[in-house]
Amino acid sequence: MKYETILDHQILNYEILKICIFEETKRLFQDRQYILEKWKTEAYRMTEDEVRYQSPCNAMGPSFRALFFLFTQTLYFEKYITKQMINEAVEKYADTIKVILAGHFIHEFPNDEVKRSVNEEKIDDVLKRDYIYSSMDMDYHLMRDIVTKKKDFKEGEEGYLATEIKDNRGKVRGLAELRPFESQNIDLTSDQQEMWLELIESTIHSLDEMTADLFDLITYLWMVSPKSSDGYIEFHSNDALRLRNLKKRTSKGQVLDFREEDRFNIMKRVAALSSIWISLGDQKVKVVNTQEIQDNELYKFKDFQRMFEIGKIRVAYDKKSGEPKGIYAVQVKPTSILTPYLDGPNRSLGLLDLKVFQYSHFTQREHKRLTRYLNLQWKIRTIKRTLQQAFKVSTLLKVMDISTRYNGVQKRDKFENVLDELQKDGVIKSWDYTESVNEEQVGKKGWFQNYWSKLNLTILPTDIVVKENQKKLLVNSNYTIDEKIIERMEEFSYEKIAYQSNEELLTIQSEITRSEIAASVEYELDKQIPILELQKKMDPKPTTIGSEQQSFDFNISIEVTLTPENMKEMIDSLNMSIRQSAEEMGIAHTTLSRYIRKENKRQNKKNDEKMLNWLKEKARKSKL
């Protein structure tokens, strides 16, 4: 059958429905020809089991099966489906479809997908505009800065390496501890466990300016990317390697891939971030003199929290030997000690120049540190309208943390060279001393501390920084993700789909074959008729699908009974997610989800009562 001959409003039987789903969806994955080739075969082929059951069978790959169920069981459950409906759904839910299928692709096409990042479009956007968004809160800045200072960590009373978190005035704002072997809820195979431990073992040696870069990149991606039901995003080593502008390996003129060593250097720093625990001081408590800092009892600190949590990891395996090559990607999320600075009404966001990622963490660490500090100050000064306010040389020297092996003249040269290079690279617009340097003073006894370091200078931001910082930045995902759809599709996860028999698959599918009765019926899209209503029009006799699947209308005075079907219909009619509904009921969303899917092994009378009361209340309101 030629796809072009299928009418837009023709109700589709199973065979044609597969074809239409493929043809309308393939535009989302043009960069994955290996997937489209397999999907095309599955879409245009009808196996014996498919002819028999008129539904997907085990011969169909998990990803295309999940795509089919997305349309038939979630987007258009118990509705006849047309070509135009599929087209409109793809337009509306393109990003949601990509998120749902990402996990299936990883399992079904591991050798190809392991090298791909789900954040490719996000990284493309960053590379085009030359900056990311970052929190401009001082506590956030201090927590990020602590991951660069491995020399500050000393063994504490509890046996952990620990350090104090201080601001530029020397006041203690909190404590940080390294707990590399503190347990995490990571589900790993034995070889993955070995690789992760290898990363963890190098934690203290992985604290540097590149680790701070990853801190910024992960929190940025968390702000703008779709998240799992547990709040994780996927971070791929490619994301950082692309921003750092590292070149890929080449062989005989052919571009290959990033070096495994470069990936390892990224991932061991991600492991280090997940090993840092933070305790911020209670703001109501006055911080004592820093000379008395050794007595921790003088401080009131909140409980320690891990900065980042790790979920699943993605490992690449050698195609020939099957041996693991390395960890390419991880699920990661900032914990509640960081999220207030990234999400919510009180966050303060500003621009962070992309050059901070591209400067070398070995030879240009001063460039990185000053760039971060200036971007923070420019946001603060834009709000206060004090952009012309001078910076003290001594303050910037402390920020840049120039090596003590330099003498005074060398430090001044380094200082001025860094500013010149930031101006040349477009990180700053201009800089100059507020008064001319008296060169006669330079070189005299005490000139560095008593004269030059006390000078002031003005450093002005670029026009784009000023313009963006004047806005109330609301950085959200450009993706249009429907969490309700993703929640419903959990029952079609890879683990469930990949190993189900045809009979088991049939139990979670609507009766697709009924659509063949009216395979040539035309109707307007805005008059989509649910199957039960259509049956009533075709057959005046009352139709019953089962003892608990009666037609359910709350506009009629009827007694409300608690059934999985009634619960699902009510939630759908209110356009609520399972999570939102469960929260109103006062039960766990997993409990409600299992109830609707009829997977609860035991009956809980208290939960049943809460669900029934919620149903009755919603039914009562619908009658008003």
C-alpha cells in the first residue's frame, strides 16, 4: 500500500495504522537511520501472529512496539485513529515521544546509542549563543568553588576529608566533606560496579577547575532538560567534551570518536561531585571569628547532604571482545541543597560565558576563576545599577588564586595578561585602572602589598551580558514534555515490553480489531468518538465490556463505585496526572498507579477509603 493514498480522515485498521505511525514519526529521527530501517521493516511487514491477533507481536522490536502503544493506549486510548490524528500528535508531542523512546533505543541499539547524548540539541544551542545560564547566588558560587580546592580538604574527626566553606571576607558559611564510599542507590552490574569504584577512588585528585565546569554544566542541563519521574537527567560525556571544544580522534583522514581517556577524565569528576557532602550554616547564627574556627561546636550547621545523586549509568562495550570500555553517561540530579538556586521563585540566574569551559584547567585556571566571579558580580551589579563600581586588585588576586611561586612582578604580569586575554576573547568589554599606575613605586620594598594590590580598576561586561542580566531570566526547558503521558507509558517500559508474550500484550491493548468494521468511515477530527459511544450509535442495545467496565457518566445521578476503570476515567476527565491525583488522595502515586493497572497484590482498606472518598468528591463537584 502506498502511504500517500491513505486519506487523512480514514479510520485505520491495524495494518495501516502501523504504516501511518512510522511514516508520520520518522521525521523525528532522521539522524538515526539504523532505527528507521528497522522500523520500516516492522511497519510494512505483517507476521502470522500479527494477522492472527491484529496487534504487535514479539517479532516487533521494543521501541516500535512502545511507539505503537503510545498512540493506541495513551494518546488515543479507546478511540478510532486517523492519519491526521497521528500527524497532529507528532507535532504536539514530539519531545515527549523522544523522551519516552530514549530508554528503548539504549537497550535495543546499545552499540549505536551509547555514543549519543540526549542533550545534543541543548549543547547545539549553547554553542550557537556562546553562554549558558547559571545561578548567581553567593552560596551557590561558594559551593561550586569548593570543588576546585582539593588542597583545602584535611582529615576531620569523623575520618572524612573535610574543609570549611568561606566567603571572600573569611566568614564560614558551611562545611564540605568527601565521602566517596558512602552508599548510593545505584543499580549496577558487577563490571559496572568495578568501573564506578575506579572512578570513586580518584575523588580527591579530581577536584579542580574542570570539576567546577561540570558542576555548572550539569546544573544547567538539569534546568533545561526533561527529567525522569525521580528527577534525574542524563548527562553524557559528549556534552562536556563538545563544550570544551576537544577534537575527536582521527585515522587515515577519517574522524572517529573522542578518546577514552578524555571520557574517563570527565566521568571521574562527575563521580567526585557525587561524593561531596555539604552542610550550610544556619543564617540565624552569627559566625564566629575565623581564627577560632577549629572548634566546630561554635557553629550551628544543618544536616549534611550530598550535592549530586547518581542513578543509572551507561557503559560502552567493545564490539569484538564484549569487554567494557568505559562509562559514557550517567543519570544525575542535584539534591535539595542545590535545587532552590536552580528552580523556584527565589532563584537568580545570569549568563556564564562559554569560554569558561574552553580555557584549560591546567594553564588557564586563573581565566576560569575570574570569568566565573565576574559573571556573578555583573549580575549583582546590574540589579543594583553599580556596573561602574571599581574592583579592588587585592580582591581579584584572591579570586584568581595565582600560584605563590610567582614573585610580585610576575603576579602583576599574570594578572594583567589574564584581563587582556579576557578582553580579546570577548568575555569582558574593557578594563582599566581607575588611576594610572605609578611605575616608580613598582619594585620598591613593600610595593606589592602596600601599593599595587590596593589599586582599583573598572571591568565592564559585554553588551549581551548587560542586556540579558537586565531581564528576569526564566530558564525552562524548550522541550514540551507531557509528564502525564510519560507516567502512563511507564507500564510499557523496555523491561515489560521486551519479554511479554502475545497473550500478555493483548491484555493491555484495546480491541484494535473493532476499527476494521468502519475502515472507510470518514469523520471530522473535532468529533473524535470514543469506542463505547460509537458502539451505541452502531448498535442501539446497551453494550457491556465487562462486569467492571460499564459506561460511566457523572452527569447522571448514579452511585459511585471504586474500580480501576472508574478511577482512570475520572483522572482522565480532570486532565490530572496520577501523581497529582494521588497527592490529593493522600496516598503514594505508585500505589495509585498499581491500582489502576490492577497490580496491587493486597487490598488496603484505608487506601480504598481514601480513593473512594476522592472519587465521590470529584463526582459531586462535576454535578454542580
